[in-house]
Amino acid sequence: WGIIRSTSGEPLFLHCLADGTPRPRIYWTIPGGHTLTRPQVNGRYQLLENGTLVIGATTLHDRGNYFCRARNNVGEAGLTVPNYSIVLYTRVYSNVIHYVFFL
């Protein structure tokens, strides 16, 4: 994944794709340890039916590790998305974009 880019104040989409029989369910664990286990909205986090995690209004505070798991009754697989470096783009009305890097 490397650097994850987002525009400050705009949503960020983290995709987790899985295939299997029976169809696996997608789970996301967000920084702080809370796990989203079904399509839902939890604060600024939204887990979509297709397994995509949406982070609303991205800020510096969204840094951390996001863990995606796919599970069915046959087994489980997981992937950690190290969100260690977010590049936030701030829009300015003069059509100039300022780049802000956070590590």
C-alpha cells in the first residue's frame, strides 16, 4: 500500500476484496482496536456491503493500522493495511494545491 493519499476533509476508501465458497464476510479492525463486523456506520467510519471501508473527512488522526479480514465457515484470511504515511491535499480557492506530508 505504501503512501495512502487523501484530500483533507474528504472521504478515503480502503478496499478489501475476497472471493470464496461460501462467500466470505469482510471485517475491518480500525486503529484503537474496534472491529466493524457488518455493513454499518460507526462515527466517521462506514463499512460498505462490498467490504470497502470508508473514512469520512480524512484528517491526520486517521493514521494507524487498518486490518482487513475475510472469513467464511471454511477459514479466514487477513491483510494489515499499514496507514503509516498519509498525504493530505488541501484545496485552496485560488486553484493552488498545497501538499502536506505527515509521517
